Amino acid sequence: MVEIEEREVYLNPKKIHASYGSRELFGQWIAAAFGFTVFFFYEVVIGLNTLIAAFAFILYTIWNAVNDPLIGYLMERLAYRMPWEKKWGIRRVPWIIISAPLWLLAYLLIFFVPSSWYGTTQLVTDNQWLIFSWYLGTICLYDTFNTLYDVNVLSIYPDKFPGLNERRTVQGYGTILGIIGLVLAAIIPPMFITTGVAITYRNSALVTLVIGLVLFLAVIPGIWENKRLKKLYEQRKQTIGEEKVESFFKTTKTALSDRRFMMKVIFFFGYQISGVMIQTSGFYITTYLLDSPATVITLLLGAMLIGALISVPIWTFLSKRINNNKKLGLISGWVLFFTFIPMIFVSGIELWMISLLLFGIGIGGSWFIDPPMMGDVLDHLAVKTGKRQYAIYYGFQAFFIRFGHTFIVLTIALTHIFTGFVEGATDLATLLALSPTPELAIFGIRIHSAIVPAIFVLITIILFWKFYDLTPEKVAQNKEKLNDLGL
């Protein structure tokens, strides 16, 4: 099979590839901080009833179900109508520049719940619905700007980097930088946190905002819509006119009825569940399984960073040697599944670090292969529909990302309810004293840290292996058809 090579020519290609890859650094810096901290903050630090905190995430899921696909749809609907597109020929960059700072600001607001509403059990009880409203409102705001950023920054990827090898190279940078962003989020913000002291979480979020703005500057060269992209946009307008976006419900049906798209998204969902579940469970692991301060999470995630970093050259080599994104996805998925097994049993910081080092190898592979695989699927959808409307499909994928977060929180909440975990217990000694079933409550943390995500990874691997059929031959055929269609 001969690959159709469509590498862009840049004055400094490595700089552009690394800059676009740094979107993962910026995104993980915020998303990982959110995953590590938010539910723990409201359940343990504020002391909000676990059931009420979970109810907020159920409503958040409903908002998420509409918000993510709708923003993706609107981005395509507005693509040719915005003044910057008409005047300068750019489409995505202004939305990215607008949404990134607002996403950071929304994250900060999550921790600014008025201090007069909590501090004692009675205050929390009296104000629990006010706390609930603040929690729900700010996480929905956070999700809205997150989606607006994601669907636009990801929609640039297939057009700016059309060649298969270039996509893999770009994502090699993205995988390394994304893991660094995740670990930096585990190292720097916890330095400003004292477990159980609410104001320190606010200070930590402020640090996340300030550093996040600096990290975002590194993204701009990579996402900038250069002359080639502007020419491509104009060419498509001349070839097919301003693409008419079908109704929201019709595009929803198109996305959800495409087997290849859904299998890719389901596989992605399993990998997201596994990675984010560890993040969200991190403070629970350090506080209750290891009886250690919040800063110990740095050691655990540092081990995962090492595993991921040493794995990236291996995954990059394998991707070019195998030249089969589905096969590489399955390999990384199985590595991920088997690395969960030790986490069900291990104790002590050292053994947890070894387990997470191995986990990092699997998460690095899944992280690496996802964007190239999505590029294959988007090429398939463009051939099928005759349209290049990436934002719509990234909007649906964003829904599954956010639904994954909600699933994780509900899993943690239900596990805590049924195993006797006590909200407001800020350390292991307090949990042992207050829980009616302390040993079961501690084992419950292993359930949501390792057992549940391992099961989900296994299910999604099997579904992906059975029903996803974009082989290298079909990928090459789609690229040839896209050339014929002028897409």
C-alpha cells in the first residue's frame, strides 16, 4: 500500500508540530486539575452530601448532552458567517482565543463558593442547595467554554496535518506534552493545598489560571490558520459553495448511526474512563489508602509520567512499522487493561508508583493513537457525506468525554454510599472513626480507582475489535476519494 503523502511545508516544522502538540499540555493542565480536585473539594472539604453532589453531575450530564453536540453544530453553522472569516479567511483561531481564558476563569469560579455557606456541618446542611447551585452552575459554565475550545482546536488538526505520518509525528509531541501537563497539574497546584482547608483550594485554582494563560501562548503558533488553510477554505467554498449544515437532529442521526465513528468514540470512552478515573481518585488514594498528604500525589503521577514518556518513542516506532491504527489501538488497550490489575491489590507508595509507571505505558499508547484514528474516521465521514464538518463530530466526541467525567463521579458517589464512606472525613483516622464499615469504605476506593475502569476498558476493547473495520487499505482508498472530491 502506498501512503498518500500530504505533508505541509513550514519554515520550522518541528516548532509548529510541537506548538500544536502543546494544546494537550494546556488542556491537561486544566482538565487534570479539575479531575483531581473538584469532586473531592465539594464532598470532602466542603462536606456536601455525596448524593446531592452526584445529583449535580446528573444535571450536568443533561446539559452536557445538549451543549457539546450543539456547539459543534453551531461552529459549522457559523463557519462562513463570522466577520473574521469574511475579512481574513480564518475560521477557528478567534474562537480558540476567546474560549481559552474563559475556560480558565470558569475553573477558578468553581472554588469561589461563598465561605459563609460552609465551615460547620450545620452551615452546610442549611445551605446545601445554595452550594449545590453554585457547584452545578460553575461546572456547566466550565464545560461550555471547554467544549468551545476543544471542538475548534481539534477541528484544525485534520486539515493542517493531512499526511498520516505527519499526524503521528504531531501526536507524538501531543502525547509527551499532554502527559507533562497532567503531571504538572499533579505537582504544582497541590503545593498550595492543605487537605481540608478550603481557602487553599482557591489559591491553587488561581495558580492554575495564571500558569494556564502562559501555557496557552505556546499553543498559538500551532493552531494559527496559515495561508494554506485559508486557501483550502476558499477552495472548498468555490468547489461546493458554503457548505449547508443540515438540521441539528439530522446531523445527530448521521453521527450516531455511523458504526465506525461510534466504535472509535466508544473505544475512546474506555480509555478516557481509565485515565480520568485515576486522576479523580488520586486524592482519595493518597488520603485514605496511603494515609499521606496531598503532595504524595506528585510521586504517583511522576511515576506515570516516566512510564508514558519512555513509551512514546516505542509507540511512534510501532505506529510507522505496523501502519495500522486499529491494531496499534488494540495493543495499547490491552496494555492498559492489564496494568489495572496490580492496583486492585498493592499497598505502599513504592508499589503504587511501580503500578502507575506501567499504567503510564498503556495510557501513553492510547493517548498517542487517538487523534490519528479520529483523522481516519473523519476522512471516512467526509467521503460518506461529501462534507468536511469536523466540529460536529468533535462536538459529539466532547460529549462522551464529559459524560465519562460524569460517569466517574457517579461511580465514586455510589461506591461511597454503598461502602459507608463519610463525606467531610478529611483524613484516614476520621474515616475509620466515623464510618460504620471502615474496611469496606477503604476497599470502595479500590473499586472506583481500578476495578470499574478495568472492566470498562475490557468491554470497549472487545467492541472496538469486533466492529471497527477501518483497515490501512480503506484509509488509503478514502484519501484517494477525498482528492477526487476536492476535499
